[in-house]
Amino acid sequence: MVRSLKAECFNDSSVSCIPQIREFTASKGRVEPELENPEWIMKLAFLTDLTCHLNALNLKLQGRDKHPAAMLGVVTAFQNKITSLVIPDKQFVHFPSLKKNHT
């Protein structure tokens, strides 16, 4: 299954489906307060984007005949990328789900 994942973010739907999830839970007679909480939705969007970055790293590390030094380079580059992902002045360049759901 992991190999079928693309480097693109497949989790974007988790945030964009919130209206449908609200509708579904309401039809079952359940109220989920988190689905109405903007702060919770922002956290979900952040985790969605972070998962996307981790999935991209995972895909880069897969495959046969990967040289350990090259893999270490990929991990080091990822660590540097994570360090640079600071969100100054609400610039969500590397966090598309968070950008869409920012209030």
C-alpha cells in the first residue's frame, strides 16, 4: 500500500471533508464538538500537512539498492527542511491545508 502512495499529499481530503463528516455525524444523531472548533481544525490541518511531508520522506527512503550515505543525506535534508518550516507571520507556504483553513 505504501508504494502506491504518491509524494503528493493524499491526506488533504481529511480536512476538506469536514462538512461531509459533520453532516454524517448529525444524521446519526451525534454531535462532535471538535468539528465545530476552528482551533481543532487548524491542528488537524497542520497534522495533515506534516503527514504529507513525512510520506514524501518515506517514499524517498524506499526502494532497492539505496546507499546508506544517500539515505542519510535524504534524512538530513528533511531535518533541515523541518527546521526551516517555521511559520513566521502566518506564512503557510509549506502547509497548504493549514493555509486553506486558517481563520
